[in-house]
Amino acid sequence: MKSSTETLSPTRVKLTIEVPFEEFKPDLDKAYKSIGSQITVPGFRKGKVPAAIVDQRIGRAAVLDEALNAALPGWYNAALQQESLQPLGQPDIDLTKFNDGDDIEITAELDVRPTIELPELSGIEVEVEDAEVTDADIDEQLEALRERFATFTDVDRAAAEGDSVTIDLSAAQKDGTPIEEAQASGLPYVVGKATMIEGLDEALIGLAKGESKTFETKLVGGDLAGQDVDVTVTLTEVKEQHLPEVDEEFVQMASEFDTVEELREDLRERLTRGKRMEQAAEARDLVLEQILDKAEVPLPETLVETELNARRDQVQQQLQFAGLTFEGYLEDQGQTADEFEAELERGVRDSIAAQFVLDQVVENNEFGIDDQELSEHIMRRAQESGQDPNQFIQHIMEHNHVPEMVGEVMRGKALASLVEGATVKDKSGNVLDLASLRADGSVADADAEEEAGN
């Protein structure tokens, strides 16, 4: 078998495959055997029907077609390896020469990743936010810790902000028709958290136990999502929140520390690490954005359209799962359908271009990967998905997603190398050494990893 390629465009090639008929004969023999095992001919056992009899009963052309269909995927994959091609999507295959007894010729037009000329990285400079942690940031964390250890007591007064209440909700259309799926009782809620429906907090504040109040709002889910409805809230229980004082007794109960100063210092260190992680993530995005602006990255339009359709389907599924309509979603986002489509296409094109750039960096630098790196990445992906690690591993093995995982790690290494080659400063002008960028491109807690290695 011989193969050759012709470049049609930066992202599309024509692959020509030539197969001598002699190499096709083993596939032809298998086809005769397969068809012979499916037909019954008096005087012959199944599977032992001679080729000449098969030709008489089925026809030579049918056998040739079956043999060709069986052999074609193997020829195509072998030609891809010979020509070092990585297809993007399905090829357009044409059988250009196929006469019984003559050599076979097949052509396939397919999209491929373009070769990209990367810009000079030393000229790339980005600015990220400062990793400043204020006393107010620490106070906010302490307040959240106090709320975790809050106690509640029943009170006989109107509800106020911060109270833990139990409520019944009943929604009705503007004509008074109750909305069956929007009825609920015994719901726990903290007044002022704004975690349910718009207008609820205002209705609850000042409401006494046993009282009801009706207010107008918009439903956020179900068939009536986005419509104005009347909601009646009934207050059935009020509990007052009591926050513990921030003293040594509280610190020793809520943490591993003995004093308030030790706890505040630990919170400061944790918040600082978090800010550094945010800096690394911001730098990663900005560096890649600059490279994409400077590099010419041609995109296969068929791949773009395929990915656009997949993204559209994903959005529709998410909206359906949330009980929202596409029109309601656009209204919430303040977008028109054309604006949504334009934003979606920009995102798809940027995503594909970024993948091409990172793949080019991988190729240029000949990055490698070891089993430990792959295992750590798979475990991290399992954790992010919330799945059991064993089930996640079984799934990716059964569906052949291992190459995809390998690609993610390799692109992560490429991304880390791009950030290393750029100059990253914070808004105060300090040059940053972002060692917290993992090999897979995600952001790690560098200080914690350094401690773990000691």
C-alpha cells in the first residue's frame, strides 16, 4: 500500500491511497468466507461454499463491496500513520479506481491541524491584579466562620435580617390561578441571603409569625419562567441568630489555633495563596490571549460548525435542565439572539485556535508525559466531576478517552511554558514568578505543594 498527500489549504489535505489488488485478496477471501457462512447451498456445509458458487448466488460485485468496506478503515488508518496526519473530524472519501483485478485507488479529503508560526515570547508582557489581602478580607472570613458556629433561639417577634425562618410559599398567575409546581411548605431560609426569589427578603422583614404577605416577582424556572406572578409567603417559625464572640475560646473550638492572632495570620496566608492562584490563572489567560492576537491561526470551518452545533446543544440541555427557556435566558443576559450567536462563535473560534497553538508548542518542544502525571490528572478530573475515581477511570478506558487526557496534560505543559517565557507583573510593578501553574495548565497551590515535598 502506498500513500501520498496534497495540501489543499492550511487546514485541509487530500490523501491518496493506492492498494495493489494482490494486497486486497486476503480481504476478499474473508468476504467470501463470511458470505458463504450466511447462505445455505445443498451439498455444501455452511462456511465451505466455494467462491464460484457464492458468485453465482450473490454476485461477485457484492463480495467485492463487502471486502472493500471491511478493508477501507484499516487502509485509511495505516495511511494516516504513514503520512503523520491527525484528522479533525470525518473525511470525505472517494473511491477513484476500483476495477476487479486492478489496483485500487482511494482519495480522502480531511481537515488537519495547521502548522503555526508562533510569535516571539520574550516580547509578551502582561499585568495581573495585586495579591493584596486586607484586614477587611480577613474579617469577612472570620464572619463566615462565626456563622458556621452560630446558634439559634425561638423568638416571638417579627422577622429581621439574619433570622433563620421557616416559610410556606404559594405562587399564582396574575388571574389568580395557582401554579401547581410552585407550591412549597416548611422551607428553611435565612432572611437577607437573597438565595431564593426576588422580593422575598423584603416581604419577610417585619412579618410576624403566622402572618402572610403577597408580592409580585418573576419565576426563574418551569414553563412559566420569566413571567410575572404573585407569590404569597407565610411565616411559620422565627429563630434569632447568635454569633459567637471572636475570642480564644471560640478560636480553640473552631480551629487548630490557640489565639485570635494565630487564626488571623493563618487566614491571611490562605487568602494570599488564593490570590496568587488567581494571579496565575489571570496570567495564563492573558498570555494566551496575546499569543492568539499575534499568531495567524487558520481554522477549518467544518470543525468550527461542528463545535458550534455541540455548544448550542449543550446550552439548550442546560437550560432545559434548569427549567428555563432560551428566550428567557436571553432576556436575563440582556442579549439578542444575534448577539448570543456572535459571542458563542467567538468563543468557539478562540477555543479551537488556543488548542492549535498549544498543540504546536507541544510539537516544537517535544514534551513528554509519564504515568504519574497522567494518573494525577485523571484523579484531578475525577474529583472535579464529583465522580468516584474508579468509575471515572473505567469510563475513560471503555470510551477510549485516555488520548484526550494525555492531550490535556501536554497542552497544560505547553501553557505553563508560554507563561514562563513571558513577563508577568502585578499592578504594583513587581515581576512575578508563577510557579503555581500545574503541568496540565490548572492552577496549583504552590506553597502547599512545596510543603508537601519537604
